[in-house]
Amino acid sequence: MLSSLRYLLLCLLAIPMNDNRMVSEPDSTHVAQLLDSIAALSMSEDYATMLQLIDHAEQLYDSLGLQNLRQSVQVQRGSTLRNMGRHQEALLCFIKLLAEEQQTGDSVAQAQILNHIGATYRLKEEYPAALDHYNQALVLYTLLKHDIGRANVYNNIGIVYLYTKEYDRALEYYTQAYELYDTHQNLRRLDVVLLNIGEAYRKKKDHPNALKHYERALDIAQQINDLDVIGTVYNEAASINIEDGKLQYALPCLNYAMDAFTRMNNRYRIAECELRYGDYYLACGRLQDALTHYTRGHDIAQEIQMQQLVADALLKLSQANEAAGRTQQALQLYKSYIDVHDSLYSSQHSRRLIEVELSYNFERQLEQQRLEQMQQTVLHEKQIQHSRTVRQFIALVIVLMCVLVGAIIVALHESRQKTIKLQQRQTEIIEKNEEMQQQQEELIAQRDEIERKSEILKRSKRVIGEKNRQLVNSIEYAQTIQTAMLPNNSLLSSLFDDHLLIYRPKNIVSGDFYWVYKQPNRLDVAVMDCTGHGVPGAFLSLIGHMLLNQIVKEKNVENPSDIIDHLDTALRKLLKQENKMGSQVSSIDIAYLSIRPNEALFSGANRPLIIVQRNKLDVLPGTMRSAGGLLPRSRVGFAQHRIDMKDNGGSDTYFYLTTDGFPDQMNGQHKKYGMQNLYQLLHSIHSRPMSIQQQLITATLDNFSQGEVQIDDICLLGFKIKHYRPR
């Protein structure tokens, strides 16, 4: 269908604009084809082609003198720019149209354009400006007794209050819109406003009322074959049934929704429906089916470049893989979700800055238009005054000639009277000159105001820079606090025969940390990796540090597996993750080693222990789940390993504990360093002094990274033990 529309557009654009037949006898067929093509392109969302066709339509309607149609396509231009996200250009287009309609005095057209301006401000999330223009439109529609126009404005005001989470006020305006549409039996708008009412009730968690209004919207949409409303109603009803645990009703609703969206060929709606299918199968426990639909939704979202939808799909894929026990895949998908989410936040922040600049340019253009209009008005008044003076002068000459012909006495008398009138006119001219001088001074004042606004914008930019500097200073101070929490090098040197430490936060502060605890008969060492990095990861690391101190130092829990189990329980309780699958994704991976006089005990959550004894490297794996996180608490505890240190032949034992930051680091070819490479590196250098090992490991990491950005926090702690003796 889209290709045929583009072919029609080429044919339409090929028709010459200077055809005398077209100018003298308007080709109604060609005009109708243009209108139909613009409407069809609007349904297919091919906005770039649509703008080309609108340009052609404006030229055609100008040549034919069809001013009303030209204004209609200009409104369509503003709506198209708004749909493309070019909000400032759309506002400029609508405000120019509003000024033209105010000159013609067409109140209906003014109300429609005010409604469009309100919708544009709503999409810019400038809700006070949106409500102001909606209210202006409402006043005009009320004066004109235009019920459908009032209903449209009520519906739009309801949408604003829905976005600002004032659901009761949204329902109040939706209800007023519904009553007006129902009075006029406007079915095309009735199904939409019923859908909006259902959405407001759903936001209030009132599912029975939401379903009731969705059903009424569905009845009307089926009568008029409104596929978008039909599909949306079934999709939302399926979501409610999934949330309420009524899974037997959810699947038929999803099938009907997918059928409607497929017939529309709306890729965005299809992607949303695929994600909803994934929610259904995840709730049913059919994890593979859920993964299949989440993957389809993710692929479609990437094709249409809807980044927010891509982020939602990645998060759902991570949750489904975690539920299926594929922890590594889940972790990788969650990292991808974080990257897309961070990218969205960055792009939104950049868009806000661009919109500030565009808003400033827009204000300047608007002021320039006002100045030009005022200058034209002054010039027009001068021309009128000049014409009036010329006419009066001619009349005066005629009167004088008549008076001279009639009688000299009468002429003298009349001459005196005219002289008085001329003096009055001179006074009036002087007053007019003073008025024009005042207007000129007002123009200068407006210019000064524009310059003042420019200076305000510059000061705002300086304030933003200062805020950013303060934020960085705060994070750097937080780094000082976090560093103070960690064991210092002197303490580590007093506890171990030799040791190395590689500790590199990704973003100033870190979600990774290391921990030691010395008692008379044992030495405990742990390395922990908290979800996230930067400020969120640092906050979680503080929680982990606090919980670990409570469990070991206050509660006196001794076995590593029990310590991690207590940590799992405490973290879930603290973050309110109990019996709420996926409510909090925060978790902690940990490698915990307890060294006793003749043995060492190890337990891990998603992290291993690397040991080198007698030139042989062994890896003791941790249990493949985290403390806390997405999965429900397991009944099976964390595995514990015992290491015999009674008789080591006099040789040293080397222990290495690490988070996943080192092996997950990427190089320029987007390849990870990997755990196997880390095992080989440690085995090859373990016999050297730990200070030399630290230099070699750091050099290896920097050489492998090839200048690539660090993707995660890095923490690797290694130490040498000959034979543990209480100190």
C-alpha cells in the first residue's frame, strides 16, 4: 500500500503548476486525489512523504485560489511535524496560522488551532501551557455552542490530568466529553473516550470499572471497525487478566489483539502485543514460550527504532532468563537493558537542552514576527494618513476655487475657517508623529527585552555548569567515604604473607568491595559484587558491608555457606523482595573464604575461588545464584567447600577472589577477556611476588582493553598463605 501511495505522489508532483487549464478551471479530481493521499499517508505514518505532498498541495491551492483548503493542509503540516517530534516547528506553524485566522475572524478555526497548540505543548510535557491553550479553545467553542469541539477539548484536558496522575480530575473531564459525544452519537470519538476512561480506572487499580468501560468501547469499535481501539482494548484486557491471575481469559484476548494489529500492519502495536504474550507465558510458567515472544517483541522494536520498547523487552528477557536459571544470559541482558536505559536518559537529557535552545530561538522568531507585523501596521497607517491628506487638500482647493468664483468676501471668510482647520490638522499630525515616536520607543524596549532574555539564558547555562560541578564533587566526596570503609593496605599487609589488590571503580564510586575480619582462630576474607555501578552500586555496597558486619561480627555466624544464606535472607527482607518475584532486581554476588589453623572453608554466590597449590591451579565454583535478586528464595542452601591446609609440603598456597569486572572487560573487537584467560594468567605468574603479579595483571588488562571504556567495576584480591597460624 505504501509503495502505491508513493507512486501516486510522484504522479501528482509531476503535474505542472503553471497549467492554464488548472488555473482557470480547477481540476476537482486532482484536488480530491491530493486530499485522499494526505489522509492515507497519515494512516501509514509515512510523515516524510506526507510533508512533500503537503508542499505540493499548498502550491496547487494557492494557484487555484482555494484558501480554505490551503489552511487545512497547513494545519495538517503542523500535526505532521508534531507527530515527527519536531515540536518547536509545529508550534511556529500553528501560531502563524492562529495569527492569520485572527485577522479573518474565523472563531471556529481559531479554536481548532488553539486545541492543536495545546496538544503540542502536552507532547512537550509543558502541561500548564497546554491547559492554558485548551481553556482558550474551550471558551471559543462554548461561545459558538460547538459541542463536538468542546468534547474534543474536554478529552484532551483529561489526557493532561492522566499524565500528571490526577486520575479523578481526568475522569471528570473524560465524562463531560463522553456525554457530549453520546448526545451527538459521534461513534468515532465515543469508543476512544471510553477507552481513555478505562485507562484512568486501570491507573487507579479499579479493574472492574476499567473492564466495564473497555467492553463498552469494544462494542462501539466493532460497529465502526475501528481496528486500533479493538486491538488496544483486547491488549489491555489481557494485561488486567494476567495481573489478576485469570490466565484462562488472557490468551484469547491477546489473539484478538494480535489479529487487529496485524490487519493494521502497525509494527509498534505488534511489538507491544508480543511483550504481553511473553508476560502471559511467564505467568503460566512456560518460560521458553515467554522467551520466544519477548525476543520477537525486542526484534520488532529494534527494527522500528523504538528505544523505550527495546529497553522494556531487554528487561523482560533478563527476568525470563533469570527465572529459567540462565543466570549469565540474564545478567548480560540486564546489562544491555542498563545501557539502553542510560542511552535513553542521555538522549532525553540532550533533547531537553536542545528544546531549551529551540525554545529560545522560537521566542526570538516570534518577537521578530511581532515586530514585522507592528512595522507593517505603522506603514499602513502612514499610507492611509497620506491618502487622507491628499484627498483633503484636493477638496480644499476645489472649495477655495468655488469661494473665489462666488464672492471674495465669502472667500476670505472661508479662508479664515480653513486656516483654522489646517492648524487643527497640523496639531493632529504632530500628535500622530508623537504616537509613532512612542511606538518606535516601544519597539526599542522590546528589542532590549529580547537581549535581556538572551542574558538570562547565558546565566542559566552557567548555573547548570555549576550544578554539574557540585554533583561531581559530591560523588568524589562519596568516594572518600567508601574508601574509608575498605580495609587499608597496612591492615592487609599485617594479615597476609603477601598480597595484591586491583580495585578500579567504573564511575568514581563502586558497587564492588572487599572485606576482611580477623579473629583469634580464623581469618575471613570476602569479595562482593553488587548490582549496578556508580552511585546505585555504591549504595548497595554500603548495604552489603553493613549486613556482612551484622551477620559475622554481631550474630557470630561462622560457616561461609551460612553467612551467605543469612545475607540472602537479610537482603531480600531489607529490599522488600520477599514473595515478590522481580519487584527488586538488586542482588549481590560474593566469594567468601574462612581460613582456619588446618583448613579453609569457601562458599560463593555466583563467584568462584581460585587456588594455586604446589603449582596446580584449582577453581572452586560458587553456587549459580545471587544473594537477593529476581528469583524466589531457594530451599537449597549455598554449597560449601573445604580446603586442607594441614600438610602442604612446605609450599605456599595462593588464593584469588575476583568479581566479574575483569573477565567481562571488552577490547576493541568487542570480545571479553574471559575467565579461562584469567586462570591461565594467574597460574603463569603465581610464583612471583604479589607486587610484581599486580603490575603484570594491570598491564595485561590495560593492553587487552586497547583504550576501550571500562564496562563494570573491577575488584581482584590475591594473597599468599604458607600455613595459617593464629596471630
